[in-house]
Amino acid sequence: MTKQELKDEIAELKFDYIRIQGDLDKLEAAGGNVAKAEAQLARMEQQLKELNEELAKKE
């Protein structure tokens, strides 16, 4: 991936993370099961970490 592709992927992932976090807050307030959303956020955090590390290597 190029630096720009990595930056675009990171930006998209951050947007999705924020959206899911908002959904999680609503689900939690309604008393719903948040385990699936929490697991998805954890996967996204790992993916962001990996993408940021890859981007750092290119700079």
C-alpha cells in the first residue's frame, strides 16, 4: 500500500470506529448485549495499530 492508501484506510477505519462506538453507547443505554460491538472495536483498534505501524515505516 502507498502512504496515501494507508492514510485513507486509517481515516475510514477511524470513522467506522466512531460510528460503532456511538452505536455501542446507544445499545448499552438500552440494556442490550454489547459484547459483539466491543469485540469489533477491539479488532479495529488492532487493525489501526498495525496500519499506523506500517505508515510509520514508510515515512
